[in-house]
Amino acid sequence: MQCHYCDKTRDLRPYGPRGAMVCFGCAMSTPERKAETSRNFGVQLEAAGPVACIDGSHVGPYPAEHATHPTKDTKQ
């Protein structure tokens, strides 16, 4: 998978046109792209519900009920 606008393949987020994956540099490169990124992030955040998890993964915000938390047994 690569950025919708350039050849980067790392640190992509689904905030481009129609949810296309974009890198931060391209997402913030013009006022129009920055506005689109902000709008798309807001749509995904709203869809996640009242309590969302934003963990730095490529999937964007998601409902906290789907978040995984380490338990006593899995902590190292």
C-alpha cells in the first residue's frame, strides 16, 4: 500500500479522497488537502461513537470497545 499522492509506503492514514491512504506530508501539503484530511478524520471519529480509541495505528479512530488492553497474564 502506498500514499495516494506519492510513493511513500510507511505511516499512512485513511484520510485521503474517499478514504485513500495518505502520508502526513501529502495530507498537509496544501490548504485543500489539509481541509480534506481534517474533514475525513472528523467523519471517522464521529463514526467511532462516543468513546473512540486513537492509538497511532493505520486504521484511524475506532470504537474503544474494540481496543485491546493488556491483562495481567500478557504483561511482560
